[in-house]
Amino acid sequence: MIDLHTHTNVSDGTDTPRELVNKALAQGITVLGLTDHDTVGGWDEATSALRPGIDLVLGSEISAQTVDGISVHILGLLFDRHNAELAQILTDTRDNRIGRMERIISKLNSAGYDITMEDVQAQLSQGATLGRPHLADALVAKKIVKSREEAFNELLHNSSPHYVGHYSPTPEVAIEHIKKAGGVAIIAHPFASLRGRTISVESFAPLVAAGLDGIEIEHRDHSTPDRQLCREIVNTYGLIETGSSDYHGTGKLNLLGESTTTSENWEILAARATGGEVVRA
Ligand code: AMP
Ligand code: FE
Ligand code: FE
Ligand code: ZN
């Protein structure tokens, strides 16, 4: 089973990279993509946790935003982590998330919610990419809401009055830099409308021109019509289709291997990458 999109506590998942590798092996995953948000911080631990039976595909899920303000997540796999421009994009995004979190918190405080930056930091492992899920966890810890889901639905969703964005590259820039760093670029859950506005079919042409390799079609946040539309786009542009769990540990219901990529499609993608090798024990 090939699962190319997962998270650890180096971003908003709950397992350590070592725990993720162990669980994936136990679940029968044979190729595991590690794609924490805007960071490569889990790569070394995951690599050192590898055992025979599982291949590791190092990557990151880059938070991008269109000029119209629509959030787009781009999975970069097998890129060179030493590529300075790509590393800078990841660093800028992570740095900007701190001031952004302070602004969301101050909006919540103005609305009467008792929550502080310290409460949020307490939900985060050292050096992890800070995100709304950590704020959600802090709101749960303070018994303001019951779950991450409720926190997002009531207070933290993209159209909430408390929402604040953070610096993000455009999806075209994210794709260009993944490709320059020798990686492959896959758009994650492009039509996951529960999270907010999604991009139009027309906006795929510039993404393909920038070097987009594939579309994550099989994902729990895609409806059957969403998947159908994705397939039409894949056919139009000759893209590669993937499927993945977007596992976040106990942070989300998503289970390892619940959606997968075929070995045929993975082999096409892997053959295109020049920035990094699949890691084997
Ligand atoms: P941020 O990057 O800080 O804007 O937070 C976005 C992250 O929050 C996504 O990567 C998801 O992991 C998570 N997320 C977004 N929408 C929801 C939701 N409705 N319920 C739970 N988690 C969500
Ligand atoms: Fe996430
Ligand atoms: Fe995502
Ligand atoms: Zn993800």
C-alpha cells in the first residue's frame, strides 16, 4: 500500500516521525510519504526509524494561496532540502505563522474567549510548524470547545470573523520551486470544499505550466463528483493521479492507508524526481 501524504507532530499531526513509521509498517504501508506542513523537520527522525519492509518518501505539504486568497496545498516529494530558495519559502511561511497566530488570538480575546499564545504553545512540540489545529487543541484543553472539529466549525474556519491568513507563496511559485529543487509536485485535495473556497477548473492550466505533476484525487474530503472532475483534469493535461490518507494521528479521523496510490502511478512520479532518493532501511 502506497500512502504519500501524512503528518506528524513536526506539524499538526500527533505521532512523532518514529511512531508514524512504526504504525505505517504495522498497517502494511510499503511506501510512506512524510509531508508535514511547510517543514522538513521530521525527515531525519523518520529516516533513522526506518526498518526493512517500508520505503520512505521525504516531502512537505506547502501552504500556498492564490492571488484571490484561495488556500491551496501543494505536496512536494523527493526535493533537495538544501535548495536555498525552497528552504526560504518554508522558513518564511513558518515564521509568519507566529504573528498570524497572535492576531487570531487577539481577535478571539476581543470576542471574549480566554486563550493565550502560551496555551497554544503548550500544544506544540519544539520547532513544529504552528497552525490552527494547535489553537484548536488549546481551545479543547481549556474546555471552550469539545474537539478540533468543533473548534474549526465554530471559530477557526476560513470565513470566520476570527480568521487571519499567513504569508504563502502562490501555488505556481510553490510548484516552480519544488521542481527547481528536483522534486515532484502534486496538488493535495484541490476540491476539499469543507475547508473553504476551492480553485476553479480554469486555474489548473497555469499550475500545469508551472510543472504540476499530479492531482491527489482519492482523499476522504473529495465527493464522488469532486473525484470525477479531478479525473477530467488529469485526462486533459496528462497528469498523474494519486490517493492518500492525509493522516494526522489522533488529530483527525483519517486512517493510514485509507486512500492509496497505485504502484504504476507512483513509479511514474518517482522516476521524475531528481532532488532526492526514496529512503530504504
Ligand atoms: P493553518 O495551516 O494554520 O491555516 O491550518 C490548516 C490546517 O488545519 C489544515 O492543514 C488541516 O490539517 C486543518 N484543518 C482545516 N480545516 C479543518 C477542519 N474543518 N477540521 C479539522 N481540521 C482542519
Ligand atoms: Fe494539517
Ligand atoms: Fe492539506
Ligand atoms: Zn495534509
